[in-house]
Amino acid sequence: MTKKEIVKLISERANLTQLKTKEIVQWTFDAIVDTLIHEGRIELRNFGVFEVKRRKARKARNPRTGAKVEVEPKNVVTFQPGKEMEQRVKQMSVVPDRPTKTRKSRGGTAPAISPPFSGGAESAPNGRTLEPSLTGSATG
């Protein structure tokens, strides 16, 4: 699901324009990122906790060449789902297949997105920690 699809569903449900809803959704994402930058942690009750953690420098290997490389220390965002999300995910009988990404430059078409947004996220099952980089954008 993309931000655009979330905006469409919320705008229909809240009876707001998609433009106004997109602005509100973006404000929400910006507030989360700003809080992480300034405080390092944000707890959203019944949803989960986002937290900035520092990854240590490490030695790795380039999978193509096999050459050893030094990986610099970096900040990452971790996510720990809340109890409500955990319970809802555990109750799922089927985990939807993730649509495969297609590259626009190759002329592919985006696959159809299945289940609509139901007000609760259905990701990060089993309490796994997701670690996207802070260097990425908060938009989708």
C-alpha cells in the first residue's frame, strides 16, 4: 500500500478532500520524523514504538566481488509493534503476498494492491524489528 492509497481511503472515510487528507497525513509523518530526530523515540499507543539506534561500524563483504569493505557506523530507526498490532497480526489466517516491485524505466505496470487500509497496520509480525535508514524520506 502506498501513501496515495492511504490518503484515498482516509479521505473517503473522513469525507475530506484528498488534497487536505494528503496534507494531514504528511504532517503526521513529518511529526514522527521530527520527534525521532529531536528525541530519538516516539511511542504511539496501540500501534508501536519507533526508536533511533546507533549501529556500530563493522566489516562486511561485497557479495559481487567478495572484497572486504568497512561499513561506517550509522543511525537506524527500529520499530517495535504495540500489543494491539501484535494481536491483530497473530489473528490473521493468511499473510497477503507482497506485490513485486517493477521499475518504471522498464515499462512495467504496478501490480494491483489487495486488502484496503483498515485503520491498523498489518506489518512487522512476530515482533520483528524493521530498520529503515534515517536518510530515506518519510514520504511514500
